[in-house]
Amino acid sequence: MEQKTTIDFKEMLSQMMELQKQLEIANDNTITQKTEKKKKRKEGSYELYNNGKARLYYMHNQVKYRTTVDAEDEEQAEAQLALFVEKVKKGAFISTNYTFTEFAQIWLDQKVRPNAGERCVKKYIGALNNRILPELGNYKLKDLTKQILERFFNQIKQTETNYEKRATNNIVKPSSVLKWKSIIHACLNYAVECELLIKNPCDNIKIKFTTTQNEEQLIALVKNKKEKVCYYDLSTYKFVCNKLENEFMEYYKDDTITADKKLLEVARRFILLLALKTGMRRSEIFGLARNDTYYDLDLENATFEVNKSRHYLSGKGKFTKYPKNDTSIRKKSLPKSILSYLKLYYELLDRIGYTDTYIFDFMSIDGICSFFQNWQEKNNINKIRFHDLRHTHATILLFSGVDVKTISERLGHADIQTTLNIYADVLEELDKKAADALDTI
């Protein structure tokens, strides 16, 4: 008798569910593999040729990297691409086929940005984009020659400025051309360091402006030749200090103005006095702080300390950075004549409840220069720049008989030769006075 087969529907349903589960897992694995492959493709791309070669492409930090490698199939091409991307990310890939534009971006990212302030980087980018790259950017780095660079400099020194908001543009200043040359030279020097060039083609290029027949450029050349350090003489120095001190007290005692107005006017005078009596740079003065960590203007010990600098950059606002160089970090004595004004300034900050770390952070860093120019004009004082207050400080000390080494350290110069170079004309005048003094003996 034939045995009847019994169908177990529960077991069948269980088998179908298990099969469905395996199919879902298989589909998930397929999707994952596709995603991984897609991700790899996002990290660059390649073109596979029929001659056993592949061209690899990768964009990193807005710089295009490319190279040709051996690859017989897609698997080898993808493996080579992965290695290529990794090398680029680590900065280990060096191409011998960069254009000047491509390498300039690498120079900015790897050499300039880690070692320079943002204001400096912004100026370099402006010069590159506006003047240098439009003419030289498409040249291969290896094809840039001394002749090409000399032709560029000879051409550009005869061009006009290209400010859009100015009614008229004039022939570019010789100093501007020399700055552009220094940028090109520094960039190509880095190419030599990276062993992309054997020699810097910008070496030994001399730009001559003396053959120009443009009157504006001639005037600029003569002015530059005659230009000396600007500063207040002793009588003007005394007048300016006295005027600032009197105005400081007038605003400090004036109770008819708001607290904000009083603080602003008092601070303006105090900043100018600090520049005259300490020789600090503007960025160093705006970097002065008072909190649990910093007490940069020490009333008790009569010292000022420079350990940081404060800057402003359009689009970023105010920011703090390391001082100009290592020797800018210094702690020096404050003259007694400014201590009473420092005490009053601190008392004013406390009275109005000012708690910011930086004691001048409520002010515009650039605005103090405009105020100073207007203040000089209002008081019929021969105009000098804000930075010339630093020169005035050094010059007054020189004429007072203070030795150059002490002045150099007080200013935070990198070495004494910097001080000697800047104040060569002042030292020459002192030398003449010394010679005249011998005649009176």
C-alpha cells in the first residue's frame, strides 16, 4: 500500500522565512559593497588606458593632483588610486608637472599658513590672484626661466594699479613690484626645497626703475630714496605728552558724558601715551590683558609685558596670535610718568564693571590710527603715523644717551643690527654732535 506524504505547513513557512532572511542579507552585502566602491570613487578617479597605464586624479585642499601609473585592469587601477590618495593626504606625493598656480597653492598651504599670520596670507593671496598668476600661473613649474620672469617684471613695472573703487589709477610703486618679486622668489625657493627645481630662476634678478620716463614713478623713486624714519623731536614730544595727559584728565573728570564715551576718550589718550613711553607696537598694545592669568601692565612693579598680539581681519574679526618674533616677548620697566594714568585707567575699568580680558578690546584696532591723524590735525601738530610713535620712543632715548643695545631689547628687535639699520640717520646725527663736542674741549 502506497504511503501518503504529509505536508508540514509550519515547517514550510519557517523555511520560506529563513530563505527570505538570507536573500535580505545577500542584498545588504551587495548594497554595502556598492557603497564602499562608490566611496572609493569619491576619493579620486581614474582613466584606464589600453596600453597598461591608468591616469589618476584627486582634488585635495582645492589643489588638483594627477599622475600616470601602471595598471592592467580596474582592480589594479583602484589599488593604485587608493595609494595615490593616501600619499597626497600625507603630503608625500611630489609631481614634477605642476603649473605655477598649482604649486603656489601648495606653497600657501604647506609653507606660508603654518608660519605666517592671516593678514600676511591674505596679502599674498591678493598679490598672487591680482598680479602674478594671471601672467605666470599657466606655466609649468619646470618651464619657468629667468628670461620669462625678467620679461614679466619689465612688463608689470610699467602697469597701473587696478583699484576698482578709485577714480584714477597710477603707475605701480617700485616697492609693490619688489614685494611681488619676493613672493615669487619665496614660492620658487620652496620648489627647490621640495626638489622640484634644481635652482631658483628668480635668483639674481635685479629690477631697475631708474630708466623709467614716467614722472609719477620718478617722484616715487626719489621720495623712497630720501625717506627717513619719522618721529617727533624733543619739544614736540613734550608738547604731545602734556596735551594727551591733560585731555586724559579732562575726560576722566567729566561727569556730563556717558560712561562709554568717557572710557573711549580716556583710552584713546592712554594708548597714545603707552606707544610714546613704551615703544610697543599697536598690535602689542591691543594685546595687553588683565585677568587671573595675565597682568601685562603691572602697576605694583611698574612693568609692561609683551607676550601676545591682537589683530583685526575683515571677515574674521579680532584674534590673538603669537608676537611678531621670539624676541618680541619681553618684560620691561614703565616710566613713572605713566603710572598715575595707568592707576586711574584701571579704576575706571573697575568702576564701570569692565570684565573683558583685553583692556582695549571695546575699541577698533584700525580706528586708533584714524583718530590719531585727526587729533594731530586738530592740534596743529606735524603728522606722523601711529607706528612712528614707536620710532619717537626710540629716538628720544637715543638723544637722551641710552645705549643702542638697551633700546633694541626694549623695542623687542630680533637683533641689534635691526635697530642700527632703522635708526641709521639718527645715529649719524648723534655722531656729528659727538664730533662737534670734541671741538669744544
